[in-house]
Amino acid sequence: MKTFLTSLLLICFINQIIAQNLSNLSFGTDSTFEVVSWNIEWFPKNGTITANYVQTILTNLQADVYALQEIDDTTLLKSVVANIPGYECYFKSDWFAGLAYVYNTNTVQINGQYEIYTSQPYWNAFPRSPQVLEITFDGEDYVIINNHFKCCGDGTLNTNDPNDEENRRLTSVTLLKQYIDSLFINERVIVVGDLNDILTDASSNNVFQTLIDDTANYVFADMQIAQGSNNDWSYPTWPSHLDHILISDELFAAFSKPNSIVACIRIDDYMSNWYAYENNISDHRPVGLKLEMDSLIISSIIETNTADKILIKIVDVLGRKTKSSKNKPLFYIYEDGTVEKKIIIE
């Protein structure tokens, strides 16, 4: 009995220390859309201690979507997320490869969840199939693609060797770009994950060069982090920046707004030191994208004759993009800026 009480007191003490040290950690806001990519190094790295830390971190960051890699214990992650009000998690069950999403159910509407490049011909390029999440946030649709590319290599790209690690990552990039260019050419696309390579290699060895060169359609939001101080990189153990966020041109305007940022979230700054973070949570830091949004002001409704107007979209009372349906209030937004509130009675 004495041993049990001692253990219980120790757990309570650890939880109190976690809460105190991470109390100032924040990222998300009510006026922005946030996507955070985080490799949690085969969660849970240190059992319930890791679980307690992760619960506190996810709660305090308050991001709309978390794209996670290296989730080993899905049952424990579900338990962690169940203790965070307003959040749910998603895993693909066909062949679990450690990828997961955690999202805010109050701000994010899920429209589709699936994996791509799952068949045998693509296993060399994608040892872990990319996981796609189609969502609506504030009335706008987004496509998020979570990845964990092949690791390792010697830094030299050998396109003649199909097993060369750099060449495998190059193939991953090529296939992802083809997929987006073919199916999501006009969509707001965010590609995230532990991509296991750096953005700043010389072009001859840069697996991302085709995306970097296509400046009209893509930009790595975290390029400035990659080009900056190694103190802000996502993988400090072997100083390198391996976790990236790519956005499509439909998001360029939002990313250029004053309150939009991308950051490597240095959680270790809120702990005693880097080793406390690495030993108990992960060897990767999360990387987060925050986009300033144009808020939909539903209170400014103009009742007018809309027979000759061009309809842009329909949203529900929460500002989520939807289709025309019966027996509920919807807002029809037209090209000239007018809005019509309509309820179709069955």
C-alpha cells in the first residue's frame, strides 16, 4: 500500500511539473487556421510520461489540425485525445504506418480521409503511404497530405540506383507533385511531414528541386527556417531541418498576411533542457503553419433578388462550405458580395 501511494504521489508530482513548465506554450488563435506537423518518435517513447506530455502540448498549442508521424500505440493516443475537449483523432486501418491526424471538431469539418500510393509498385518510394485529409475550415476547403519519407542516405542523389535513399525521396516528391497537379490543381493544398531531407541542398542533390523551381504553384513555407540558424531546426540531434510544410498557390495570399507565420515550435525551451524533451517525448520538434483568415461576417446579410446573380458558394451557420439542402438555414454567397439567408422547407 505504501509503495502504491508513493507511486501515485510521484505521478501527480510529474503531472504538476509538466503543467507548470508548459503553461506558457501556445500557437493557435481564434482568427487563424493552424496545421502542425510533428514526428513524436514512436509514441510513446517513455510510456505514460510521454502520454502526459503530449496531452499537455496538444492542448496548449490549440492547433486546428495536427499531422503526426511515428505513432506506435494508437490506443494510447486515442486515450490522450479523448482527454482533450473538442478533439478527435484519425488513423488509417488498412496497413498502419504510424501516421495520424488529430483535429478540432469545433472548427474542422472532415470531408474525406484516405491513403494514396498504397499498392506494391509504390512501396519503394513510399514505405509509409501518404495520408490525405480533406476538410472544410471557415467555409473553405483544404487538402492536407501527411507524409513520412524514407530516411537516411549519403547526401548524394543517384538517379541510376532505385534503392538510393535520396532517389527514393525524389520519386516520392515526383509522385506527390503529379498527384496534386492532376487532382487538386485548384485546391488549397498543404503537404506536411517528416520528409527526411533538407531544402538547401545544391540543385544536383536536392530531392525537392522540382517543387522549389515551380514557384508559380508551390512554396515551402518553412524555407526561411531551413536557411536560418540551426537553433531553430526541427531535428537538433543531427542538426538539420527535416520536417517541412509545402503550400499550393491558392494559399500564397493567406500566407503573406501579417498574422500568418510558420515556426519550428521549440517545446524544449519550456522544459529543463533539450535532453528532457528528447528522452521523454521525441527527437523531432513540431513545425507549425498559422494562416490568417478572412472571417465570414454572417450578420451582414443582404436580402435581395438573386435571380440574375452568380452563386460562389453555400455555407452553414458555422461558416462551413456545404451543398444546398432542406430544412436548415444556409447562406448563399454571390459574386457581387451579397449574401442571402435561405431555408428550403420540404
